[in-house]
Amino acid sequence: MATSVPKGLESTGRVNAGGAAVRMDAVPRSLAVVRAVAAAAAILCSLSSGSLAAQGRVTGSVLDTTGAPIGGATIHVATLGRTALSDRMGRYDLGPLPAGTYIVTAGSIGFGAVRREAEVRHGVTAELAFVLRPGATALGRVLVLDRPAPDAVRPALPLLGTLHTTGARSEVVTLTGTDANLAEKVPRQVFARVPGLLVYDMDGAGNQTNVSTRGLDPHRSWEFNVRQDGVLINSDIYGYPASHYSPPLEAMEEVQLVRGTAALQYGAQFGGLLNYRTRAPDTSRAFSAHGSVTGGSFGLRNLFGAVGGRVGVLEWQGYAAVRGSDGFRDGAESSYDAQFLAVTWRARPTLAIRAQSGRSWYRHRIPGPLTDAMFAADPRSATRTRNWFSPDIVVPAVRADWTPSPRTRLSAQLSGLFGDRSSVQFVGFATTPDVRDALSGEYATRVVDIDDFDSRTAELRLTHEHSIGGREALLASGVTFANNHLRRRQQGVGSRGTDYDLRITGDFGRDLDYRSSGWGWYAEEMLRLTRRWRVVPGVRIERGRTDMTGVLAYYDPADTPRRVRHDFPLFGIRSSFELDASTELYGGWSEAYRPMLLKDLLPENSIERTDPAMRDARGWTAEAGVRGRRGRVSFDIGAFLMRYDDRFGGLLRDDGAGPYLFKTNIGSARTVGVEATLDALLAAWPRLSLRGFLAGSLFDAVYREGTAVSGTTNVPLEGNRVEGVPGAIVRTGLVAQGRTWTLNLLVSHTSASFADALNTRTPTPNGARGIVPSYTVVDLTASRRIGERLRLRAGVSNIGDRRYFTKRPAFYPGPGVWPSDGRSAQLGIEISP
């Protein structure tokens, strides 16, 4: 069950933002923020002298007696129950370990086990190498001395838990020690070194993470299978896959991103897997704590605290976060809080049972869309003061991890997602003002919408190392069961007030139940054809059904029920070839599909009809690349081709009684792209190092076929650019690092894109259609370590105060221009564990 917010961390209320000009009332508010930061810093400083634990890290390589890397080797710390697998270059990472001395064991098929002793010290990393040979044993000692580089991004290991990644493009983004603005979840900083990551910057408060790759839709990251610690956090993967649950990034150790060619293992989405991994607790003592406090521009105030420890065979951890912001735009106030609690019972060295529950809640006053003229005059202006949006989501889970042998791992998990996303809004274009009536003095009524989520998932996953014909092999297999119920209530006649009020008069205009159930089974077999070449064929079979029932006030009840089948055999194959010990070729092809969501199926009004034969969208992704290291330069350069068929849309038809919009599958699109990541050590001195990096992508996304409605005409889309896909996304930066400080300069550029499939160039008067112009944003972040546990962080986002926007939405939160934040500053202090 979810934990409550600790006393003293509750929200302190809201203050409305003013206009674009600097106002005198901003001065006391800024002083209040500074005082709050100073007070919290004093508390953290006092805590730092207490029982906070030290942690270090153990990484290294596994080689055979000829010096060749051994991939898929198992590295294990029995006393902690910590296990890792070496990657295709023999590299492994055991993650953060509590200070102490441990016996680390490495072994692999056809080789004897080797043991070494490691002494872990705080804040530093050891390179612990193993040389395996038949029947070999060894005992050595290593001292952890070196600190890891900040903001490190690396390819995923061959196994992420039970997810097999050989041959797939992947990135693991390290968040521990980063200087990125985690308090407000600024994605261009967090994912700075992930190429092709498209960001919607529409809410600078940090409530949501809106990202995608390869030209897909970033809306609440719904093209990804999104997870926290392997627990599914998409609200309803079949009805509304947006990730409304939003954990604090200060609590995360890393983010794991695997692109779409590994789709067979995790299910429906084209984008791939996005997994947030919570920072592990310190298990060297019964209690430890760490936290941070951050203040900044536009009334930002953020508190985060985490605790954890180990008592006998029980490990426990929890966190709480509270954030408030007055917002960059007028009246865009926001409040957020989140809690998490997990307990792990290590019943045996080979068996661990974990129960956890997380909750996130926020309430945001939505300032409304602008026209292009409004945006040019004042990007901080608002067209709405009475619109509110608020999701409240709880995600519980129970998981058992069993390792019956060093070669076999079994994971069984039950999880759920429960809660709602609710809104009360005055709906309309930016050109429709929300003002009081001249005669009555009252506002118009607002529209109330409520979605209730009840999503349940059961997963069983297995990995088993074995041999075929004397050659190494790895089986990854599993089965998933889902049972989801989305209740959608919309078009309720709400109040005429200004506050967050979900009371309605009469009934909802839409009151629907969207129930989905089904199962999926997958199997992938990694075969080592030669010492350097691995091939991974795979298959996934999904069977499911969705039923829509309920009432539409504008529709004949007899026409409302709908049934959708989700029946797919999906196939794929991936491969990797090691050119040498530090360079790998990889590539693959995999099918994928996206379920028909409730919004795709639902008739929005009385002149819309849904095609009874409409089916889920499906397609495939192919990719190939090379990654590795040459001297001081690491790189990952690849290309991809994605087909997205049976896209959803509408056609104008006339049955003699009048025209109507026929909702159906309207066509397909293809996206070709290049993705490149380069990271280089430019210079190194005894007290200073300088690194540079580049993460860039080029996209060519066009419609192969299809139509769109323009006025009273169906217009062919063949050859048109896919909406929302820029031609280029490039992020580049410099990182200077001393012994106790870092300084990061980030330049992010995104080229122009179309807002609609018709490729409208000239903006419409209401701002709903037109070009989304290119933009370049510069950020500067820095940190300074004070002693062993305190770290001071500071940053300036959008140094040039660039006026830009990233999207003209077609639906929520309203058609038009949604400005991104101007220049802002943040200052924080944290205690590391």
C-alpha cells in the first residue's frame, strides 16, 4: 500500500503567477524559496553527520585464457544476492554496493568458477577482471579507487533482469550523480546522450515525461512500454497507454531504454521499453537516508527524501517527494507528491520475494493554448484560468525471483495500476475567450471528464543458459496475462466556478466501459554460431479481446457496443558480431503492433461512425549499427527503417441521409533514420578532464498511402510528411570535471515539423495547424561536492531565453500553440547515500 507524505513535506499551497513583466511580488516569493532551501539544507547537513551509508561500485571484464571476452558470464555476490551478466565484450557492472568486503564469483558455460575478494569503498569504482579456464579457482583482492564519470550512458548488458537485449540498440542512462535538472524532469538534459529522443516541452513543472524515439508520438511516452523496476506503469495498454504515473527521478539510479527490435519480449508498443530503475537501498545497516532540496525560478520548490536498510533477511526502502511550482505561464500553478515503499524478503540465497507499492499525484492548472499572434506578443500569457487536470495513480506489485542454478533464472510477478485522471475545463480554441457573461456576471459551465483505471497484469519470465551442439545458447521465454477495465466518463456539465471541482449537473454525456483481457507468450533463443557471432530468432503470440459498452447521449445505444480482437503472431530476428574485443556489429528485424485505443474506436459525435472491421495497427522495425570504443572515443552509429501500417483516421462518406465521418484504418507510413552517439575524452590533466559528446538523428518520415479530411474533401496523403516528426534532432555538449566539481554545457537543436498530416504550412488563425518552427536551446548545469556526502547543484535552463514551442496538439490539452519555458535557474543541495 502507498505510504503517506511525511510531516513537514506536505504542499505549502499555491501562488498564481503573474504576467510576462517582472513584478514586485516576485521578490518576497523568491526570498521565501531561498529561505526554504537554506532551512532544508541545514537539516540535510545535520543528517549528513549521522548514519548515512557509503556505497561503491564494482565493474570489470571476464576473459578466457587467450584474452578473448566471454559474454553471458554470471558474476555473483552471494551475501547480497546481487547477480550480473557480462555483455558481448565481456564487460559487467554489479551496480552500487554497500561499503564492505565481499567474495565475487564469476563463471560461464564450459569454464570453471573463479572467486575474488573485493573491498568496496565509498563513491569509487573498481575494475575487477576475471580470467576463466576449466577447473580454475582464484582468490585475489581489489581496492575500489576510481569515481565513475557523471551522466554516463552505456549499452545495456545482454540481460536486463530477464529481458534479453543481444543485437538490439539500447541505452542505459545513469542518473546517480547527474547534474541534470531531475526535480523538474527536464528530458533534454536527462536523455541528452540518447539520439533521436523527441521531447514535448508543454509543462515545465515536471509532472510528466513526454518522450519518444524514431518519429513516434511523445504524448506521455505512450509509444513505449513504460515500467518502474520492471512493473508496468502504462495506465491501460489497450485503452489508454499514457503513463500518468510519474515517479520522481531523484529516486532513480538509471533509466533503461531498449529500441523496438526487442519488442517480442515486452508486448504491444512500437517504441520499445523504457524502464526506470529505483536506487537500491544500503543493505550494510538497518537504517540509512538520503535526500535533496531544490528551489528555483517560477516558484519552484522541491523536496525529496529516501530511506532504506536491511534487518536480517528483510531489505526495505521508501521515498517521498513533494514539489510545487507557480509555472512559467500566467496561472500555471502545479502541485505534485509521490510515495513509494518496498520490502524484499531474501528467503534463501537463490530466492527473493519483493512487495512494493508506488503512488504519484499531481494537480495542474492548465493555462490554455495560444494563437501564433498571442505567442509572439507574450508567450507567458494564458487563455484559461479555470482549467485543471489531475491524475492520482497507485501501482502495487509482488514479485518472486528464483535462481535455482547459476544458469537459470525465473521471475514471477503480479502487478496492478489503479486510480484516475480527472479534468475540469472550459473547452475551445484559443480564439474562444473564457470570460464572464456581461449580463449575468457568471462564467460558462465547464466540462468534467473522469477516467478510472483498473489494470492488472501477471507475468512469468524465464532465462536459461544451456548449450546446443557444444555451443553456448540462452533461452528467454515468458507469458503475460492482462485484465484491464477503463471506465470513461466525459462531457459532464460542470460548475461555473474557478477551482478544481468535479461535481456535475445531470449525467455524463459519455459513460463507457472498455474491458480488455488476453495473454501473450514469447520465446527467443540466443545461439552462438561462432565465438564472435550470435543470432537471436524469436516469436510472440498474443490473443486478446476488448469490449466497449455503455451510453453515448448522442448515439443510438444499439450501435454503441464494439468488440475488438487482438490476435497476432509476431516474429523477429536479431544478431551481433564482435569485430574485436571492443567493437560490435548489431542489427535485427522485428514485428510490432499497437492496439486500437478507446479514442480510435469512440465516435466523438453523432456524425461519426466506426468501421466494424477496423483492426489494430501493425508493422515492423529493422535496424543495423556498430558500437564500441576506439581509444578515447566511444560510439554507437546505426540506421533504421520502420513501417507503421493500418494507421487510424477518418474518411468522409455520404449514405444518402447526409455526410458522416467514417473512422477506420486509413493507410501506412514509413520512417527511415540515422542515429549516432559519440563520446570522447578531449583532454585529461591530473586535476581536470574535458569530454565532448554528440547525440544526433536524421529522420525521413512519409506517408506511403492514406487520406485525411480537409473541409468536405478526402485528401490523399501519399508522399506527405508524417506530422510531428522533425528532420533532425541534435544534442551536443561539453563536460568539464575536476576532483570535486563538474560543469556541463548542453546545446539542443530540433528542426521544424508539420503539426498535421495535410502538411499545413501557414498557421491557421486559431493556431491549431501550421509549422512547428525549429528551435535551439542552451542549458548550463554544474555541481560541487562538499565533503563526502554533500553535493551542491545549480543550473540555468534555456540560457538564451529562447521563445519556442514543441507541439500544436490535436486533442488534449487543446489545439493551438503551447509555449515551452523561458530562462529559469535552479539551486539544490543533496546528501548522497
